[in-house]
Amino acid sequence: MSDKSKDKRPRKLPSVVSRNRPEKLKRKDFEERLAKLQAELVKLQVWVQHKGLKVVVIFEGRDAAGKGGVIKRITERVSPRVFRLVALPAPTEREKSQMYVQRYIPHLPAAGEVVIFDRSWYNRAGVERIMGFCPEKEVVRFLEMCPAFERAVIQSGIILIKYWFEVSQQEQTRRFLSRINDGRKIWKLSPMDLESHRRWYDYSRARDDMLLATDTAFAPWYIVNADDKKRARLNCISHLLSLIPYEQIKREPVKLPKRQKPHGYVEPKNRRYNCVPETL
């Protein structure tokens, strides 16, 4: 079967949030499993550099679905020079006059890089459409052209992986209330978040249209059940590792060298430094 014919096969979209909530994962179990997955991410990092792979991972989903938490766990133990995070602000007036995907293209990876998009060109199919930031005809055009753009990205040698994070209405509400009542989280709550809560079904319709138009055989969407944050993080990282074949690169044993001799060096005694007070 040709690649072209594969793309036209009808695809059943994965179901969204399961209503069966398992027992809460204990913190200790979560940390142990996460540590193992993060060790594997380091192996993947070395493999990506060794083979000169180019990887793009897109994170989309409902507001408060936990995309940021997963991205943080992916990136916290790897090199930011290999795993690059791209989270673009609202477009400037100049960028608004460009071809839509133009502002994203410079951020695509070179050899030996993994680029993580925290929101991506799919803004057009989501928030821009719902909030009226662009005409409906431009949204329709985007949904028509997006598969062709992603095919070109893949044909250039880039591994493209797309995740959609989904939560239930009840869990989204709970998380928004947590942000409102916690001074450490209030910065996460924007006017757009409040609108996404009010316009739940507008977002649902936009999501459905997006998945129907862009869930292709060559660039499928993977739906993450994110009602349980801990499980969502572990499941997503584990799945990501399964999509990129990699091997552990054998490394020579590291031996710590002896320090050089002082050769007359003496710590200065009379110089004053601005030291941080040791209050603890």
C-alpha cells in the first residue's frame, strides 16, 4: 500500500477521558518511576546527539490539563541545549502579516536536537478560532493545509510527535479554583483561562474539528488522559520513549582527576565579600 493511500484510510480517533479513576498513585512510587524514566530520557538524549536525530514534540490540550507539568519532568534532567523548549508569546504585528506557520519554522530542530512546543501552530485551530483572533476562513484554510505542512516537516527528516491533554470538566474546575486560592499559582490564571472554562463546549467543538482534520496516518495525535497528573506524566514520558527507537551508547568509565598542587597560592584574608546571610 502506498504512503498516499495510507493517509486516506479512515482513522478512529482515540477516546478522551476515562471516567474510571484508579487509586491515587503514592508520591514515593511516582518519584521512583519518574527517576527511571528520566534516566531513559538521558539515554535518548545521547542517542539523539550520536545519530543526529531531529525531533519535534507538540503539547496541546485544554487549559489546566497539566502540559507544563509533563514538560517540566521531561526537561529537568536533560540538557537544555538538546531538549529545547519553545513557548512563543502572542504574535507581533509584523508576525501577524506573515504566512501563519512562518514564525514557527525558525524553531524547528537541527541535527541532534529535540524541540518541545508548549502550544504550537495549532493555536490557530484552538484559541485563535474560539476567541475570534482570526477569520473563520483562515481557520478552515489552516486545517486544510496543516497535514501538507506536517508531511513536509516529516519528509525533511524530522520525527513529529503530537500530544493532546484532556481533562474532565470537574477536574479543570478544581484546578482553576486551586490557582485562584494559592498565591504560588495565581500567575497561571489568565483571562484566556477563564474564558476556556466558560466556553468548554466551544473548545470541545474546535478540538473535534482539529483532530478530524489533522489526525493523519503519518502524524497522528495521541490523547493523554490527564485527570490524574502523576499518571499522566508517567504515561506520557513512557509513551514518548516508545516512539523513538534508541540504544544506550557505551561510555568510557569516568575517573576523577587529582587536583593540581597550589604552587604557592594562598586564599586572600583581608578582602571583603558580599556574602549571602546564612539564616538557616
